[in-house]
Amino acid sequence: MRHGTSLASGPARCLVFTGLLLLFALGLTAACNRGQGPEDEFRIGLLLPLTGTPSMATSQRAAEALVARVNAEGSLALGDRHLKVRLLVEDTGDRVERAMAAAVRLIRQERISALVGSYYSRDALPIAGVAELNQVPLVSPSASTPALTQGRNYIFRVCLVDTVQGRIMARFALGDLGLKRAAVLYDEADTYSSGLAHLFCEAFAAQGGQVTVQEAYSSGTTDFAAPLARIRASGAQVLFLPNFPEDLARQLAQARAAGFSGVFLGGDSWDVDRRIHALPQAQGAFFSSDFAAQSLRGPLRQEAERYQEQIGTPLDKNAALTLDALGVLLAAAKSVGSVDPVSLRAGIASLSGYEGFTGKLTFAGQGDVVRSAHILAIEGAQTHCRRELAPAQ
């Protein structure tokens, strides 16, 4: 998943690109220069886009509550050793260059053993390159672009990959809703939005549906009247919007104003800010998600309620994914008896059936998690789980 402003254009883009190359080189140098962290600590970096994304504060509080609990209960037990877990939080500000600088600093100066983040594909892709070069495991809670893990050994994710999201939403539209004609409106400069749009279209056509029109727009657009008029005229029964709340709020209202009366579908970006669920135009929409609070049972439900008491708000999707990313790292460290980055990588890759808040997580030797998916419906300003699909589906 990705959100935020696009990279600058023209000369500014060249400056940003040059800066990223420099940070990338620093990351490579760090691979040679970084030493081991303190022997009595498991140091984990957490990259959060706190500035500009208030909902991410819930993820930070949840992560800090988990670490505080582990340390209060005697720290992380690795055989006859007990290691304090140290969480080093960096605010990326949802800016690529800031996220890159934070990642290099955490690896080179803070000597972390693992990294959680970034959350958005635009940031996560270059950070993954630095982590891979330094042989530091990175577990992204929600960066879903397929390219994140391709050709890399140290990069993992606990969320659904966009390929899976596109496929399940296409099948849901065709099979469950019986709708054969779909249109798509997406941000062409956004890695997440454009990638998921194309994957949905491929899956929808492959499964026998007709994609009537694909409409791209530029980041920062506020008037969608023209593309929405073409979408309505195309006869589409479904409008797939793999976009983020700031754009969605306008698009949903303007689509209805333009006369589109069909069904809205979306990806996991619809769960970034739950205020979108209260919009009148969002009622009756469906979107894919890694997390459905209603599906929690037994000890996991009790744990979620305990976190809610500690942090003062229910777990949202990103908070649940953050807890699962940290949980995966802790479980991997226990399984291999070490927080050495190379050993940790092996531990994550061999993890199977980890019981997380977002489901049972298995890596099967690869970076992309094998896990179930949820399709959520918006009704009465609330969401409920319409379908849960097993990993093989």
C-alpha cells in the first residue's frame, strides 16, 4: 500500500533522485561498517509516516505496548539469555528521502537487527534495497506492490500482495455479485494505485469480465467529472477505486453526482482512515483487507481487547499488521535463538502458522506471506466481513 504526494518533477526530481542514490550508497557502505548492537538488546527500527497520517499513531502506540509488555514479562528469552527489546521509532513524514535517511541511520548508527516498515510501497521499495544490501531483515506491515520482495532474500511482508487483492476482488465482482462490466479510476503516479488497478483489470478480464474503461489521473487532482462521465457512459456496473481516502472522498461523491449507480470496489487502502466508511456514498461498497476485527476469536479477541484498553482505541488494520510484523520478528528470534540479522532472516523464512491478529501467517521460504484474505462490506458506517478466503482460494 502507498499514500502521499508524488515525487517532484523536472529539476527537483533530479535532485531527489541524486539524494536517493547517495543514501543508497551510504547503505552499501554501512554493510561494511556496521557492527553488532548491544548484546543484551534486540534493537528493532520502526518506520512510521506519522506526520500527515494521524491514524498511524495507533500503530505506534500498539507497537510500544507490545514491546513494553515483553520487557515487563522478563524480556525476550533466547535459551539461557534474556534480551531487552528496544524499539527505535522514526517518523518518515511520508517522504521517500526522509524515509531513506531514517533507514540508513537506524542501520548504520543505531545498529538495529531488523526493520519494520515502511508502510507504503513508494517508500518501501528503495528502503528494501538498502536493507537487502546491508543484510538486515525488513518486515513491511502493508507495502503490497509485488516488486517489493522480488529477487530479495531479506525482505518480507505480512500483508496481502496486490496480485492476490486484484484477483480476489475480480472474482468477488464476477462470482458473488454477478457483475460483468467494470471500470477503474486510479492515480497513475502512485505505485500502489496504478499497480493494483492493472492487476485487477488483468484478473477481471481473465475470469471472463469486461473492463469497459481504465481512467488514470494525476496526483493532486480534485475534479474527476470528466473521467467519471466517461465511466458512466461506458455502462460499467462496477467501479474499482484502488485509491486513498483523500481522493476517495471526492471520487465517491462525484461519481454519484455524475450518475454512476453501480457498486464501488476497493483495495486495502480503504481501511487506512475509517472516516471514509461513514460517507453516505460509501455505503454498499466492498474492499479487500488483511484484518477483520469481527473474525477474532478466543485468545486473540481477548488480546485485541487488552490492547484497546492500553492504547485507548480499537486496533485498526495498520495497528494489527504492525503487531503481526513485530510478532513475526520475535517468533523468528525465538525459533533460531538469536537476533543476528542473518539468523533472523532464516527464522522468518521458515516461520509457519504464526497466529497473528490478521490470520495465520506462513512464509514457506519466501518473502510474501501465505495467508487468508477478507472482503469487507460497508453498511451503516461500519464494516463487516462479507467473505474470508483461504490462502489457496
